[in-house]
Amino acid sequence: HSSEARRTDLMTITRHVLNEQSKYPESRGDFTILLNHIVLGCKFVCNSVSKSGLAKLLGLAGETNVQGEQQKKLDVLSNEVFVKALVSSGRTCILVSEEDEEATFVEPSKRGKYIVVFDPLDGSSNIDCGVSIGTIFGIYSVKDMDNPTLNDVLQPGKDMIAAGYCMYGSSCTLVLSTGNGVNGFTLDPSLGEFILTHVDIKIPKRGKIYSINEGNAKNWDMPTTRYVQNCKFPEDGSSPKSLRYIGSMVADVHRTMLYGGIFMYPADKKSQNGKLRVLYEVFPMSFLMEQAGGQAFTGKKRALEIVPEAIHERSPVFLGSYDDVEDIKAMYAAAAE
Ligand code: P6P
């Protein structure tokens, strides 16, 4: 491809997914339509987040407007936009959102064959200080579209057909896998299109960064304590790893995906199952990591093997470069002996 050809051969996310879809001749484009509605939600949130600094001035989300009306918080607003976009796509039958206590069962007239689990604005506590935040989503197929039940949602992450996140940072980047590797798309605001910018992302086999909230060190179990100690004082005399922890999962995972290393949110004495949610944080990020050549572990098993029993269930998670996760798996195996 000459640079000229590249410039004019705009590979938008829609074209990319259509190319993928052409591998399934019997496909009627339902997934492409679903994805376009997820992309619409991401564009809305990107636009709102970029203005959030002006919220006070403009009386936008989370502030009181000039009429003195309390505006909805950005995470509540984002959730409403995603729910409405997904229902109106006519391609979904069950929605699970971090913001909604109960699952949403789409009315029969608008029902489709997909289930979407999502966190519309993960890390939203970081908005006011300008730290990158994001949307995380996973997609399952329903067993019987005429009779969707909660059991269709409580499936292991390995049965997801697609997963992705959209990071709202210095640029708006959507990272997606439909089961054939991972690709990254960057929003070109002048076009309003997500353009393919990161082709077939593969995470480095090993990294030099570990990412964990060291403030919880007092409560860690022995294997995590030993692993982190070894990051700082390597027993084999190699150089210590760097610590990078943003405290926004999408930002920490995106850095891990591109630079390598390991991201950890372990269980601790305070929370036996860690903090992160299985369906719409652990599963999508674990799916992406495996598709990029990395892996994800819960301290006991492969993260994608979890069978959730409740839609807001939590799990510890260690994910990232294949070899780095192998090292902590060895620590947990040694402790289990
Ligand atoms: P802690 C943000 O609130 C979040 O849900 C994730 O985005 C992030 O990885 C984690 O919590 C940070 O948690 O306990 O380290 O502040």
C-alpha cells in the first residue's frame, strides 16, 4: 500500500466488520448492525466526555444547568444512550449493564439474537481529574431468541462471540475482537468514523511493567505478595519491573495490551472475589488478551472458564503478557501444593 493509497483507502470499523462478516455467507449482517449501534454509543460518550471539563460552564451532565436543574451524571447518561441504541438496533434480546441492578429483557417486537453485557463508563470516578476512562462490552448469542432467559447471560466468557472496549483519552480508541484476533480503531472526529489504526494487535510475550494497587498490599494473599516482591527484587538478578497503575481499567489494560506486562486486581482479605465484575470487566478484557496472544487467570483457573451465578458477580483477575501470567500461575500452584 502506498501512503497515498492508505490515505484514500479508509478502512472504517464498519468496512472491517463487513469484511469479517463476508467469511460467514449465511450471515444477514445482524452483527454489523449491532456493532454500528455500539459504535454510535461510543461516539456519543466520546463527545460528552471531551466536553465534561466544560460541564459546569455548559450545565452538562453531572452539573446544575442554568435553570438550576441537576443534570444526570455522565455514567447514567451514557448508560441510557447505550441501552436506547442497543434496543433500537433490533438485534438484542438481553442487556446487562453495570448501571442497572437487573438485566433488561428487550420487548419481543424489537428482539434480536444477541446479548450485550457492558459497563458504559468504567472508571467514571476519574472524569473530574481528566484521567482516561472507557466503555467495556461483551457479546453472546442467545440460545432461543423466542425464549431468552437469564441463563443465556450466565455463560462462561469463552462462549462470547465478541468483546471490546472504547477508551476516551487523548484520542478515542476502540479495540475489538470478533474471535479472529484484535484490531484497534481511532475516531477521526472530522469524519465521525473509527479508522483502523492498530492492525492485528499482539501483546508482547513478556513485559517490563506490573500494574496493581499497591495500597492493598496489606490485604494480599501470599502468592500475589511473593509475585509483586519478585517484580521489585527479582530473584534471578534481572532488572526490576516498573509499576504503572492508572486506576482506570480500560487505560491500564490498553497500556498492557500495547506495551506488555501484567495487570492485577487480586482477591484480598476485604473482598474475597476482588473488585472487578466478571461479565463486563473480567470477561471482555480476558477475551481480548487471549485473542492478542496473552492470557487471563483468576488465581484458581483460566478467567474465561468462570461460570457466573449472578450478573454483577466479581472475580480476582491477573491478565496480560503470556509469560508474566505464567509466572504468577506458578506462585498460586506452589501455594496450592
Ligand atoms: P482501585 C474504577 O473504579 C474500577 O472499576 C476500574 O476501572 C479500576 O481498574 C478499578 O476500579 C480501580 O480500583 O481499588 O484500585 O481504586
